[in-house]
Amino acid sequence: MKSTWAGPVLLNAIQDGHKVCAYSGELSSYKFLEWIMLQATESRYIGYKTDPKSGKNIACVSEEIQKRIRSWLSGKFYLYDNSYIDDNNQTESVMKVFELCAKRFGCDLFLVDNLMSILCSPDEENKAQARFTAQLKAFANKYKARVIMVAHPRKSKPGENFTNDDISGSSAISNLADTVLNIERPHIRVTKNREFGQTGFIRCDFDPANRRIFQENIGDKIVYGWDHNGISLPEHPANELEEFQLQSNKDAKQNPF
């Protein structure tokens, strides 16, 4: 769910005129782009197909829409193919690509998804996390950029609220971060906000068709800037199926700030 939240943040930045670069250690570049295609598309344009082997229904975007989204993303969205990373030097490889994208292409928003997948020295895991987090912080300051870093939480007891101490790994992760968010399926808890100081709980909904998380009391109103002219609705839309119906956790007692 944390990775699901990050995709639309990149797309929103592009919509606002920024250029972005993403590293995904868990998804191949092909699968990551599949997710971006879904998240760039309004739910009403998403169809579905049935996997003949598993019988599972899969949300999908038409080739025509994908072509238009690719055209819109061209020169604005850079995705690092993690299959080319040297396992012995992952952090250095990612930093080199980030610097290239900042200097040559003008990217100012970067995604590391996730911290645990990029480090491969378990004997010094906390030190490596602290070192890489510091590198990202220095990089962001140098290039006046923003970096989103996805990290995993520690296991907590049911009913306990997330705190910054619950981030798995080095304490440097939360100490160096300007903002800390926890995704609580599908809600968002803000536990650190250095710039504005405001923290709190945001009630959210999740659309499984296009995999967007959005604030419950506002709804999903985003229409991205790719060419929509002449696009037809799918004959069999995904949201006509039960598994692609809007998901909302009504049990949460907190209100959005």
C-alpha cells in the first residue's frame, strides 16, 4: 500500500510541471510501469481481462490509452531499471542515476521504493541505512529536490498507533526526514511535518481498479493531462466487478485534518 500511494504523487508532480525519477527494488520496470498506467487512468476507462491460468480478473488499460499516457510522460518520467544494478554497489548506482537525472534532465522529485530492497549488507544494515539516508538528504539539499523514501514498519500490536520509532531499521530514517507518513490501509497518518508542524490522521478510500488512494471527504477528482479526446469507455469496465469496488475502512474513528 505504501508503494501504491507513491505512484500518484509522482503523477501529480508531473501534472504540476515537474520531472520525476523512480527506483523500484521490488517491482521490475515493466510491472512498475503497469501500475503507473493504471494510476494515470480514471477508473471509468479501466477494463479487465481474466487470466486463463488462475481465473483471476486483472484490471487493464487499453493500448490506445497507454500510448497517450506514454506520450504525456515522455521527457518527464524516468524509471531506473533495477535489473541493471550491481548487487555489490546498489546505493552508488542509484545515486549516480539520480544525479544524472537531476543535472541533465531537470528532475526534482525522486522515489526510492524501498529502502530495504536497495541494501544488501545485513551485517551493517543500520549503518548502511543511516549512510544512504544521509546521502539522499545531501542530494536533496544540493539539487533543491524532494526525495520520497519508502520504508517498512516494525511489527506492532493490533490497535497501536504508528509512531516514528516504529520504522524498521536505523533511527536516522525518521530523524533526517522532513515528513513521515504511515499508510494504514487505506488511511494516512502524518507523524512528522517539519515544514508546517501539523500532524494527524487522514481518512482515505482506495479504488482497486486504478489503485489510487484519495481523501475520503474529497473523492477521486484527478484527471491527468494526457490526451482524452475520442477515448471510449470499455465494453466491460473493471468497476462492474465486486473485487474492483471502492474500498473504505469505516471503522477508523479519527477525522481528516
